[in-house]
Amino acid sequence: SLAGTLALGKLIVLYDKNDITIEGKIDVTFDEDVKKRYKAYGWQVLEVEDGNTDLKAIGKAIEEAKAEKEKPSLIIIKTDIAYGCPAKQGSESSHGAPLGDDNIEAMKEKLCWPHEEAFFVPDEVKKHIGELKAVFAEEEKQWNSLYARYAQEYPELDKQYKEYLKPVDPKLFDDKAYWEFEDKPVATRQSSGEVLNKLSKMVPQLMGGSADLAPANNSVMKDRAYYSKDDRTGTNIHFGIREFAMSAICNGMSLHGGIMPYCATFLVFSDYMKGGIRMSALMGRPVTYVLTHDSIGVGEDGPTHEPIEHLAALRATPGVYTWRPADSKETAAAYSFAMTANAPNAIALSRQPLPQQKESGKKALRGAYIAQDTDAKPDVILLATGSEVALCMDAAEALAKKNIAARVVSMPCIELFEEQDEAYQKSVLPCEVTARVAVEAATSFGWAQYVGQKGGYVTIDRFGASAPANTMFEKFGFTVENVVGTVEKVLKK
């Protein structure tokens, strides 16, 4: 749908229409007219009647699709599954299962295939591939010659082109201005918007947008245009309400190269694009997922919009760096890492304002750090992320009045902390301090590895409710009194 709206004429999709699914004929579950549907999307639709043997018709359709510059093209190619196998052709029984020796012999006989070898490439195929290699080599030579002339005629544009293809230089983030923010409470979603607009001037490859939530996500690069069928230079994207498609598009842009893609929605809607996030991780693609409204702080929208298990699900996905920054500088740290990592990053951001922390900033690039310490050995360690770091700061002060020394550890990115050397990890979380409390407005799942058997939790292991944010945090126990009480219980274990 979006491809049709944007008139993406370079997009060609080959649709294998064999009318078979794993469970049987497709018409038991699917009888829509695909041709009409794609025409309604604004696509050119082409058909190949015999996709089993008519290679010329397939080639002709592809050339026709290439010639269409204003519309994406769908080529419907009608085929028979297990073509040439008398017992299996057109049957779901061939889907995902070996044919077996007898059926292979029957298939060879049916197709007049005289070779007995299990794996064999005929000489005519080798010859054809050799001819193609020569054709492609000549095309590459011509392209390289064209590019050389372009580089000579437009040296500045050539320089820019080469810069786009390079990884983002980490030295960009040595600029002090990148880390400077006003010392006032700000929602980290707003901090994210501020960082994105700093990056828009630093990283020209940056391109992305939101699934119809840009005003709430603060995901617009204000000095840049929107990409459209009338303006191909725009680097903001209206993805529409298409979370999964948005993640897949960002993966595709990353694979293409020359683009640093990001996409934004509410954290709770990361469920809708989990398959795309997983593929980012599986392929090692540096896609940045901007996920705002990160907790019960969403408030009146209620439990359908309040993430509980989502941070744990993202942290459980191999290869994803999951961030939950506590303030503007931790947000800047998350983005600086995301711009230079060969992996996807999910950045969870608050709806409500959070105070700026004194010790944040580049320290967050260790994944966890001591945000506030005691003069002597701590009696307890408070581990927190995001909005709960400030809560733990206040709780530490209250504990000090009771002669309980509390260290506050901000842990914006668990995955990054796990990559630090053992000495650093022990300096933050010394083994001898077994009294630990995890404080996060999300499920307790995953925190046991840090708090241990003697630890405690100020977390949420049920769905939320509908009420103002302040009321929500109070009712769910995110108060200084409850943190202090939990610490006291832990110290008695």
C-alpha cells in the first residue's frame, strides 16, 4: 500500500502463484483477487501463465516491470508445486518434505533427465552462466567508467557519496555541544527529539519516521523535508499505521547501504514489529527503534497502551541493545552508540518529564554505572533504569537518614554492561554486597541475575490501569516509602 502511495517504480515483486499451502489448496482460507487488490494499491500487475517452463515470458515480464517508472510492479507467476513429479505435482504433500528416491526417479523420467547423479550441472547450464558472467563483467566495466567520469566532473558530490557509504565516525560524538542540554526536567521522548535534530546536522545518512505517531514520538527532523512521490530528496517518512512494514522497510534501507534508518512508535506497539526487530538482530542491521511511552506513566490510555513485558522481550532477543535512558544525556549516549554499532538498538523513552542527573552522559556507554555512591561500603545497591533512577536517588537520601548506605546504579543498557570486563562489572556491582533491589516500572523478569536470592524488587508483574501518571506510580508502589520498605525487608533476609 505504501509503495503504491509513494509510486516506488523501482520495486518489483515476483509472486509465485501455485495455489498451495502446507495444509492444502489455498482456496479453503484465501479466495481474494490478488490482481485487483494490487491494482487498487496503485501497482502495475503483470501475469505469466506458465512459470514452470516459459522462461522467456518471465524475462519479458521483468523487463516490462523495469520499464514502468511511476508504479511498483507485481508479477504473478503461475506455477505447479513439485512440477514434473507425477505423484506430487500440485499437491501440498510436496511442501517442506523430501520427494524420496522413487519420486525423484519418476520425475527424472517425466522430464527426460538422463543423468543418474544426485547433484549435477549440465554443460549447457555452465555455458549459459559463463556467457552471463561475460555480459555482467562488461556492464560492470561500463558502470565503473561512467562513475569515474561522474567523480571527475562532480568531485564534491562524489565526496558526499563516499561519505554516505562509510560507517558513522565515532569522533563526531567528541563534540561537547552534542552532550549539552538544559538543566531542567524533560521527558526523554523530548530529549530524543532534540538528539535526533542534532544528529540530522551531523549524520546526513539519517532517514526515518513514525507509524503515524510523530508528534507524540518527537521523531521529526525539523530541518528536512518528507519523502514523497513529488520529492525524492526528503528524509522524513510518513510510514502510516504500519509498524511491521515500517521495521521491514528500515531493514531494507539498511541492507541497501548509505542510509542510517530509524523508526518510531509506542513501546507497547513493538509487539506489532517484533518480527522486523528480530530480523534486524539476525542480520546485524543497525536500525534504531525509537519506542516512546515506556511505562505506566502513559496514564489514562490504560493497560492496552502500558508496556509491562516489552523491555524483557526486547532484552531476551539476541543481538538487540535495549536502552531505557534516565535523562537527556543518557538518551544522547544511546543514540551515539546506535549510530556506530553494527546491531539494532531499541530506545525506550518516557512520556513524563524526568530530572537531569549529574553523573550521566558518556558513562552510560558502559551500559551501567554508579549514579550516586556512599562514602563507605554500601549496605545496599539500588539498580534502576529510566524514570526510576531519580526515584532511587530520593530513596537513597531517605535511607541515609536511617543510617543505611545505598549505592544507586543506573543501568540504561543491560546488554552493553554484559560486554564490559569483569573488573568493571564488579566495581559497579561488588559481589560482597548481596543486598540489592531492582527498581523498574516493568516486569521483574530478567532482574534476578543481578539482585540474586537475597534481593528485592520494586517492579510490576501485572497489567496496568487507567489513571493519571502520578496516581499510577503511587498505586503501583513506585514511591520513596515503598523502595525504602523493600530495602529494609531485604536487609533482614
